[in-house]
Amino acid sequence: MKSEKQKVSIKDIAKELGISITTVSFVINGKAKNRISDKVIKKVEDYIEKVGYRPNSSAQSLRTGKSQTIVFMAEDISDPFFSTVAKEMEGLAFKHGYRIIYCSTENKKERALELLQFFKDKDVDAFIITPPENFESETKKLIEEEKVVVLFDRHFHNLDHHYVVLDNVNSTKNAVEFLKEKGFKNIGFVGLKSNLSPMQERHQGYLEAVPHPMSLLIKFNAVGKKQGNDQLEKFLDDHPAIDAILFATNSLAIAGLRVLRKKSIQVPEQLGVATFDDRELFELHTPSISVVSQPVADLAKELIKGTLKLLGHPEDNTIRIRKSLSGTVIPRKSTERN
Amino acid sequence: MKSEKQKVSIKDIAKELGISITTVSFVINGKAKNRISDKVIKKVEDYIEKVGYRPNSSAQSLRTGKSQTIVFMAEDISDPFFSTVAKEMEGLAFKHGYRIIYCSTENKKERALELLQFFKDKDVDAFIITPPENFESETKKLIEEEKVVVLFDRHFHNLDHHYVVLDNVNSTKNAVEFLKEKGFKNIGFVGLKSNLSPMQERHQGYLEAVPHPMSLLIKFNAVGKKQGNDQLEKFLDDHPAIDAILFATNSLAIAGLRVLRKKSIQVPEQLGVATFDDRELFELHTPSISVVSQPVADLAKELIKGTLKLLGHPEDNTIRIRKSLSGTVIPRKSTERN
DNA sequence: TTGGGTTAGTAAATCGTTTTACTAAAGAAT
DNA sequence: ATTCTTTAGTAAAACGATTTACTAACCCAA
């Protein structure tokens, strides 16, 4: 009964074939050219094929300090934005012999630090990180440890580092411009009270695009809760002139739509609505919601391209990965006056 | 400049403190009691604290064959159902010194096999898997290799293995019963053409609960596409008597709602709608959609409890983890006649 | 015949742990 | 004074790979 498939090691192969471990290793790693005869190479390859040998990756990592693994620390991997980026990256990385492992920081510094430790212990080759708030000094420390680290979605303005982000300022300006073209005159902004760069920049873009800004900033953990909803209600009551709202994140928009429904405010008749980040929900909503969609595939491509470039030139510290891509406005019913 | 934080190893500690590697290891692993003097223990602990020593986990895995890591191979980690389960499990596992790593099979056998290899090479301690279709023999193989494997969401009826699933038959019957109570007389069923156990069982539950069943089964990769939508339209046209539909998955329901909107069929006036799996979208939809919600937290708890039990008794092959939990019907507007 | 170059390989160190099997010294018991 | 235990520790092998520095045999030219 005991089928107990005994794992075969390089040593087993060497013994079985009556050759040295070194020879086997050379064949496995393609370093056999001009060193080992074709006959022996063939013999080893056939045997490996036959027994389905796979190198023990703990041993490899221990010896080389590399793991052919990139970790993607997303804010929340269950958010379609992050999970789609993850999936895209996975495919691209695989073609180059790398694996992606992903996880969620939930925007918590504590959690991010734990994960960082865990993956440092595992000798991952590169970190792609959406840092939580106040993660600047940790990021700096990580970079100083000579790790390959690329920030995603958000970055720190006064830290010299690699990043791939959305051009939030201009994307927001485009969204406001779009709303103006649709005939809205008093555009309000609902954002997150956060010092993360996208939140800062989206607000900034809004402020620069509108003559008389009216904005509400809600704390991250109040969104969708009573506190946040009350704030939004009050905001609307206090600013009756507002004829359209731009939400800075999809969770704000979802919470906002609930409030609007509760207050029986008709969209778009009484209030135009647009938000960042496309989601199935927005397309299916009644009315469908206009959005600023992020170029997910391109973001993923730049992330992997950049990371691989850094991994490929470990000595070259003149390389800088700094990409800022634009979003696209997708017009839907929620911004159609008349 | 070169801050290059040199990683400190157990050997460095031993040398620095003028003691043996063994002693350090004993202290680190709590095996120092009755072997090493309190003074030395303290000295080592203080030094470890001071330099922030962390064991190299590749070396540990290599030596012990364990990694304190459980892998969760979900169908799709971006599906809120799976990602919520993942998050729950993570917290529970962490308390017991285990980490969860997750990934998506996308229901593809190829992909699942790749991932399986990858994680086998990494010496993960246990596999929690939502197997794709036709993964029975691979699962069997894995079990025969003496790995700890617990299936989730779906299982194989004629394979002796560990699993945690929803009681799909009875949950479906309850949903049908609920629809009947709401006054619907001709309840149709839209499911997935799949041999995965939940799809089979939900259909079976429906067939057993209804006198004159009318069901449509759509291929997985036709859902949301033209082919699937056409099938659904035809199904509705062919069965004008149907006054309510139970969708077997949330993606079917979402695709279905799009078709109903296109055909201008009023929910719930002309057609009642209910579906499996709760989602924010269903609550926010106009009208809100009644659902069968899965006991996510309990499923996660059973998965981790079971997995840890198996990990804790590696010798005991009499243990069987076999849990089948019930879903809950959440009534909403889409099933309110009048 | 000597020396140099090539070909085909191998021995052994190393990565950082864990763990088994030892020992030396001190104290207790007879 | 001898033996027996306990205490406090250590040496060395092992896990499975990679890689540096060797060698032995052969060929060729001078």
C-alpha cells in the first residue's frame, strides 16, 4: 500500500547514473555545454524526465538567495482593480520564469509589516507594494536593504524610488472637464481623508479644475458606516447648489449611492454622479454610473517590465522606474442630463 | 553609504556570544529548558532581540520539510466569496503560527497543476483546494503522496477525502421553498453545465423540490457572452409560464439580470429572481435581489480547524474532515409579489 | 620528449538551520 | 573513594542544491 512517492534528489540521480552530483547539476542548469559529453547530457535528461525530478526550491533558495518569486502586496486583493492587475502580472511574469504571490495589507501598517517580514524571510526576489498610509520610512528601509521594490498605485513624493501609478491629477481634471461638458455647473467632490498620494492628487486635480470647489473628505474606516453616511447627507444638505458629484473611489461611490437612494435623490435628474474605478456594479446600476477607468493591463505591464528590468540589472543603480498612466472616462447614464 | 544590512545567522550569534550553534538553536526553538542555564538563555534572547535576528525560512524548510504555510487554491480569489473565506482563514491560521498563501486556479486544470507543482516544490504543509473540473485523479494522487489536502466548496463523491462544503441540495430546496411561499408557482432554474459537485447538487435539489422542473444549463465559458445570453433568452421565450428564476451562481444571475433588462422584463412584477451567493451588487440592484448566502465565517473556521487537526496528527489516518454547512435565504425585493 | 591546450568530468565547500549523540563537571548517594 | 545522576553544554551530520577549483586523459605542436 505505502505508495509514499519518495522525492528524488540530485544525489539520487547521480548515484543511479553513476556520475557526480556536479555533472547532474550542470545538465539541469544548462551549464553542461563544452563540459559534459552529449551522451551523458542525454542520459541525465532522460532520467530526469522519467522520474519527474523537480529541484527542491528551499535548497535552491538557500544556496542562491533567490526564489524566482515576486510578491505583490495589494491593498486588498479582493478588490477587482487589484485582483485584475494581479492576474495580468501573473501571466507576464510566468513567461519570464517568475511566479507572483499576492496578499492584502488591508491598508494596515501592522499587517504590511508582518507580511514584509514573512516574505523577506522567504527570500522573495522583488516586492511590488501598494503601501498603506505612513509607510514611507519602512519603504525607505526596504530600499536601503538593497531589495528590489516597486510601488504601485501610490508613491511618496519625497522618496527616490520606483513606482507605477495613475496620473491622478490629470485624470481627475479630465473627469471634471467631462462633467462640465455634460452641462453640470456645480460639481462637488467626495474623497478620502488620507495622505496616500492618489487621494491627495485626486483632490488636488479637482481643486485646480473647478472655480468654486465644494469637497468632503471622509475617513477611510467611516466609509459605508453611519458616520460617513451622515457626513455625506449633511454635505448635500449644506450645499444645495451642487448638481453633480465626483467620487474619488468606488467604495465612496457605493456608499454614496446608498445615501442618495435613502434620500430619494434622482440620478441624474437631480444629481449627476461619476466615480473612479470601473466595476460591474456601476454598469448594472440603475442608472448606470459614469466612471474613470484605470488602464489595468498597461499598469500591470509596466509593473512587470520595470521589475524584471531591475532584477536583470542588479548592479545598475542608475535605473529609475517611474510611470504615470492616464485614466479614461467612460460615459454612462448617471451623467446624462435630459 | 553602503548600509547593506548584513543578514545575521545563527552562526553569527554563536560566534559573537562565544557559544555553540546548538545552544542558540535550542533557545530559539524553546528547547532550552533543563539543558541550558537561565543566564545563557537570557543572553541569547537579548542578543536576538537587539539585532533583530530572524531565521532563514528556506534553511528551516530544507531541514524540516515544513514551511508553516498553508496554500489556498481558490477558483478565483477576486470573487468576494473566496476572498472573504481567505481573509477569515488567514486570521485563524495566524494564531496557530501558520500563514496562508492564496492563488487562483480560474477553474483551469492546467493552471491548477502548475500551481500544485509550484507549491509542492515549496514544501507547503497543507493544501486547501477548490478543484477545477476533472481534477479527481490529480487530487487522488496528491492524497497518495501523503500530503494534507482539504477540498473546499466542491468534492468528489467517490473519493475518500477531506472536505468542507455547502449543503447544496438542501440549501437549494430551501430557496425553492422560499419562492413557493412567496407565491411563485412555476419556478425555473438556471445553472452551470458542469460536473462540479455544487452545480450537480444545486440542480438535483431543484429537481427534487419542484413538480414540473424547467431548467437551463449553460456552459461555464458562455456565461455573460452572446451564446449564454441567447440561450437564456430562448429559455424564457420557450417557457412563458415561468414566474420566477433561481440562478445557481452569482455570475449567472448578473448575466441574467442584463438579459432581463434588455428584454424589459420587470422584476419582480413579471418575474421573481433569486440567486446563490450574496454580493454588494445584489443589495444595491434595483430591485434588490434575494439570495442564498453562504456561511462564510463558519466555512473558513471549519477549513482551518480541520486542516490544523490533520497537521497536528500526522500519524493518525483515521481522521476524516467532512463538513456540509447550510446556506441562509436573504429575502429582498426581487421576490416580493404585489 | 616536453609542454600547452582542450575535453570531460569530479571533490568539496557552502548556504542556515535542526537534531542526535555525545562529554565534562559537579553533586548526591553508598 | 567510588559510582551514579544531573546539569550545561557541544560536535557533527543532515537537508538538497550550486559553484569554485581542481584533475586525468588525450591530442597536438615544436
